[in-house]
Amino acid sequence: FPERGTGGRGSLTALLRATGGTLRERHGSTFGFALVSGLLVADTAALRARGVRVDSLAAALAQAASRVTGVREVFTPAGLAAATGEEARLWRKAIPTTQPWLLAASLEPGWQWSDGPGSTGHGATDRDDTHVPIVVLRPGLAPARVTRRVTTEDIGPTLAALAGARPAEPVTGQVLKEIISTRVTSR
């Protein structure tokens, strides 16, 4: 379903339905399969308990997903751990370490995730989804622009610093000092 200005829509819904149907027939459960922006999650502990070889299932699903039009790159848990490159780095940051999952797929630039006509989702690791402009307004701050690479993890520490608060626990983000240090001078 190509759209004006985009590459098209990518979907793993057919793969999800087929796999869920097979699992339901063989094991009486779909094991919580869910697909969110290219991440296929499942109850991997329950799969293992039923004798399913999870690594083999993930590899087969990844192989099938890699043949879907618009899909650029696919990772399994085992593959992501060893992968290099920006796409792998973004997925490692996006997937909580406690999240059980089977595959993580990324779309070609300009493509969107979709479950069908009228449905679209974010691309998870797509540049348009990972590069977000942020504006901070506060009385007393002079206009400033941060041109270095920052992450959304920097928002919390920066807002806390602007409010004069200290984080109650360790944070991974950094205070954007370019914003904090700009003050409007009186004339």
C-alpha cells in the first residue's frame, strides 16, 4: 500500500497469524504473541516449557520476516547480541533486558508499520522516529540550539536541572548544558 511521500507499508501480521495458528493447533496456545512496531514478543518461557526450541523458532520467523516487502533488517535475540551497526544499537536500547521476544525487524527508510488499510504505526528504529525535535521554554532562558547528538534519555535530567531537582535514582541521560547555561540578560 504505497503512500505519497513514503516507501509504503510493511506488515508482519500475516506471519504472526500463521505462526499463532500453528502454535494454537499444536500446543493449544498462541503464547502471548504480539507485534509492536516490528518487535515480536512472546512468552518464551512457556514456549520452552512446551518443548518448543525458541532459538530455532526465532530463526525461522526472522528468515520469513526478512522476505517481507519493505523489511530492511531482522534480528533474533541471539543475533542482536552479536550484531554491530546503528540499527542493532537502536534495538538494543529499545528492548528492555527483561522483555521476552523472538524477532526485531526494521523497515526501509520511509516505510511505516501497518496492520492494513487505515492503520499505521511507528517504525521503531526509523530515522523519522528516532530524530525528534524538542523545544524547551522557560522564563529566563535565552534561545539556544543543541547541535550535537542527544537522546531522549537526556530530557529527564535536563528538566530536573531546570527545576532545581536531583534525580532520586541513577539515570543514563545527561543534562543538556547548552540549554541550562543560557540565561536572558537584563538590559
